[in-house]
Amino acid sequence: MSDQQHYQQYGGQPYDGQQFDDRQYQQQAYGDQAYGEQQAYGEQSFAEPQHPQQYDGQQFAGQQRGFDEPQQQYGGGAPEAAPQYGRSSRMSESSLRVVWVYPDLLSTYGDRGNALVVERRAQQRGLGVQRIDVRSDQSVPTSGDIYLIGGGEDRPQRLAAERLRNDGGLVRAAENGAIIFSVCAGFQILGHEFINDLGEREAGLGLLDVWTTRGEGARCVGDVLAEVNPQLSLPQLTGFENHQGITHLGEGVKPLATVQVGRGNGTGDGTEGAWRDTVFGTYLHGPVMARNPAVADLLIKLALDVNALPPADTTWYDALRTERIASAARPA
Ligand code: GLN
């Protein structure tokens, strides 16, 4: 899809390169329509009192001060003999703060679903959730619990990287120990560098010790099945990939998974994604959380600083997994 089609599909005005860098254009193109959709979806599907909240820099700044000091609030999270569900060393007292970074630039293949599934899995456990969608003309709050950043086409990816570098909020959140889950373009942006739409090396945020080059061959496109690093105790991953970038892992990260079907990082060594502490990257869309709710549960466990969560129904997730795993495993 061309950039123009992308923006038209997103509900924006026809893309015009000159207009694009103008913040006013951003607001016109994405403001009301996109956020109207999110509210409707949240309320209808989950009927929860906390619907996705549109981030308002001013309003948030006030709340941010207290929330920025989790160490004081929670006593530094010193581990106790048996972690108890509901006692948290990371999370805000009242609710889990889920920050979706740049839905206006980075949201391909239903990556919005990742935010919805994290919200839903938390609510299924009786947790309050505050979802904060941060557009690219807003600053990224530093006090979230879980940050989600999705995939994107090459030009929006460059703009997102520029803005995230200038803003600095996501890096500060990572320094505070936030949980960050990134998909595809988002994954590439978290690394040291990637090749942008102009064919130039573009600096990333350096939150993951990875760097991305441009593949010379065919794009990596199709269904993926992957076995997750056993340390993470997650079931097989299912997802969909579509990328030209090839991501190389440094010593500061571990591969998230090993592919059985598909290309993953595209390096030919079978690795898929990367991970260090509470920062994750994957090439899997789908959205990945809808196909792998255990990943959403992992992020929630990290936020709560617990080893287990109460069971929650997975009927529909299981049906989707069974269908996609069978489809990917079938010889073409
Ligand atoms: N633009 C990047 C690439 O092609 C990422 C694509 C994506 O996020 N789906 O490698």
C-alpha cells in the first residue's frame, strides 16, 4: 500500500508530502475520527467504565509527578517469599496504565488489538485499566506501566523515530523500568538504527541491542509459528509478518523466539524478535496479543510483579490460535 493509501485508509486527508510535517495537518487528519472509533470499540465490546482515554498533555502532567516515583510508593518492590496477586511494585495503585504509542503513525495489521487485548486480559482479572493513546504530536508520558508500539510503513516509521527521539519520553519510561512491547516498525525503532524510506541510516532509541538493515531479497511476508525462549514460559507463538527490514541481534538481547514457519528477524538463523528485561520486540502482527493472549498475560504479570494470574477464559483466543496454527503448518 502506498503512503497515500495508508493515510486515506486511516481516515485522513489525501497525503501531501509538504503538508505532512505540519502538526496541524496531523491533528486534522487523525484527531477526531480515529479517537471516536476507539471509544466506540472500547465501550461496546467490554462495557467497562474506563474507556480509552485520549491523552491530554496538560491534564496528565499533574498526575505524572506522583506516579513517576514508583520506588517511593511501593517500597522498591523487594521480593517477598511468595508474590501475592494484586500487590504490585511497578503498577499505579488504582489501575494499570497502558500507553499505546503513536496510533496515528504506527498501527498496521490491527496492532490496535494489542492494546485492546492487554486491557481485556487485565479486566478479566478484575484489574482497573487506564489506556492512554498518545498521538505523535503529543509527548509520551513517562509513568505508564505497559507501553505498546506497533508496526508501520517506512515513511511513518521515520517520522515516528524522529519524534520519539526528540520527545525522549519513551526512553525515560524505559529507564524507569517500564514494560515495553514493540511490533515490527516499533521493534526496529527500539533498536540502534534502521534504514529509512530515503535509504538512509536512521537512529533508533537504543532500548534494544539490535540494528536493522534492508533485506535485498523478497519481503518477509506470511504466517509465522515460533517457539518462545523457554525462560519466558510461553506457548508457541502464532503471527503474521510483513517486513523488508532484517534485524540483527547484539549481545545485550536474547531472541524472543525461534521460528518454525516464517522468517522472523530475517537473518537466516531462525531467530524471531528480541528481548531484554522488560523490553520486547517482535515481527509478529495478527495482532500478536489476540493470537497469543499469554503474551498479554506476561506483560500484566510483569507490571504486577507476580508469577501467576488467576485463570481467565480463553475460548475465542484458543479458536483463533487453532485455526491460524493449522493454517500456517499446512504445506503451501
Ligand atoms: N517498514 C518496516 C519494514 O518494512 C516495518 C514494516 C512493518 O511494520 N510491517 O521492514
